[in-house]
Amino acid sequence: MAEDENIGISSQPVSWFIFTRRYSKQDRPLTRPFIALLSIIPVISLVMIFSDQWFHLYYSSIRPFTQGIGPLVIQRGPMYWVALAQSYALNAMATFLLIGRFLEFRNIFRRQLDC
């Protein structure tokens, strides 16, 4: 399994949340300590994925579906579920921020559509 893809998978929710906070021009900017706090789970997840010693805490087992080449059957460990929960929470909050911003300025968007 290519561990490199997990760098993007782990960092996407935090990056998306930071982007939408800035894009929606929230009153309070995100501080560096808060961004570092948001990044703790993705960093720990990546350390576990790249480490042979702690790999089983993220993926408890990985095996091929068949004897030959084919898709992998992945059993997830406890850290996977922690990272998944944070990912869904940050993606949901970011989406709600964008929807809220759109609803706040929907008349501006309507005028842009009227040519």
C-alpha cells in the first residue's frame, strides 16, 4: 500500500477548514497554536502509518482480496476512526461555513448570474 497518498488524505480536512475560514472572512482569524492543535491528529496518524512499530494502530491488517493481484482488504485500527471522526467534523464545519457565507450574500451571487 502506498503510504504517500495518506499525506494528502490526512492534511486535506485541516487545509480545507483553514481555507474556508479565510474565504468566508470570519471575524476572528485562526491563530497558529489553534492550527497546530488541529494538525495533531493528522501528524500522529502519519507517524503511525509510516512507522512499522505503530502501523497496526492505524491499519490493523492489510491483505490482498485474492492470492494474485487485486484490491486490498483493509481492517482499520483505532487511530483510523479517530482521524476519520476529525476529518468528517472539519469537512462538515467547512461546508457549513461556505453555505452560511453563500446564504449571507446570495443576492450578490444572483446578480452575477443575471447578465
